[in-house]
Amino acid sequence: MKNIFIISMFFICQIFFGQTSNVQIDQTSFLIGLVGDYDGKMATYDYPNIEIPIVTFHCSENQLSKIFIDSLENFKEVKTKIEIDKSSIYSKELAKFFNKFYTRKIVEDYGFHDTAQNKDYSYYFLILKKDKFKSQIQKLSFLAGTFYRFGKLNTENQIEITTVNSVSHFKACVEFAEELGFKIVSKELADYYAIPSVDKFTFIPSEKFSLFFTELNEAKPLKNECQ
């Protein structure tokens, strides 16, 4: 499998020093999980002359943003040139590559009319193609990337992952955790009409991957105060 590497070397050696878990990670799957799918990545994907960010980081995620940018320098799947506008990161090449892992779904009764072109445009959700993540390494890597940004260890040393306005990533995380043989402790789904829609699930990884998640948690970047 392409682009598999030891987690201790990931993100330019910023992740584990002296680690012992020796878990292999698929970088593509990790990054897709880390990027997330806030609002289902809703956008007008067929509208000309508009660039859609690959990811927008919260103002408290400055360290994570830098780690993400550094990781792209070692991203072997596609040569990419990135542009940064405040907290948003753009790359036509990377967007094209990542979008292969999604299918478009039109947002019903929601769009806009461009008066200059006299043309209607629709908004689309991007729905994760879960069948693109076939191996255990890919599923673990997606789950790890999601945990790295959206998860934590709770007081009982269990893994908690919380997503906001997720359309397909949250469901994929739960399914992948189950398929990996992890014990699902709890699952809390937001009410259909809740704004924002906050979903959370808690799981216990298998003994094989327990140390891996502990080390990954210790390697999570600190959040900063928003200016």
C-alpha cells in the first residue's frame, strides 16, 4: 500500500519521540479524518471562478494549522501548491485529490441565481465514500485523524470524539471503530432540528491500539486563545 509510514515520523517528527506502539498509518486517510466535514463541506462546486478551502481552522487551532501545512510538504500522493487566507487553506490539486473520496449530493431547495449569467446554481454536500477505506490501516488512520483534531481522552481513559454539523464523517467513525473491534461505550446523537448539531461517541480501543491512542493524545497540539 502506498504512503504508509510509522507514526513516530509523521508531521516531521512532531508526533512521537521514543514511542513504542509502532503503529502504521496511511497519511491520506489520516488527513481526511483531520480535515473533517463541517456542514458536509457544503458549497457550489459547479460555480466557476470560485475556490473552496480544503479546510478552515478555528482561531484557536494555530498550532494544528501549522502542523497540517508542514505535513503537506511530505505528502507524496499529489504535488500541491497551497494558498493561505487567514485560517483557510486552499489547493486546487489537493482538493481534486481529496474529492475522489466523496460523492456529491445536491442540497434540496437551496441554491442561488447568478443574475450576470442568468443561471441557477445548486449547493452540494460531499458524502464520504466509506468503501474507499478498505483496509484496517485506512480505517484506523481516518479514525486517528479525526481523534487528533476532534477527540480527547476522558477521565476514564476512554476515547471521546465530538463532531459539529457532520454529515457523513461521524457515521464513518462509529462504523470504522466497530469494524476494528473497538468497544462502543456510548453514542449521543443530536436532535434532528438541533443547531448546531453536536454528535459524540465514546469507545475503548482494543489492547493492540490502546498505547497508540494514548501517545496520539499526548501529541495533540495545544489550543491558543483567539485574538
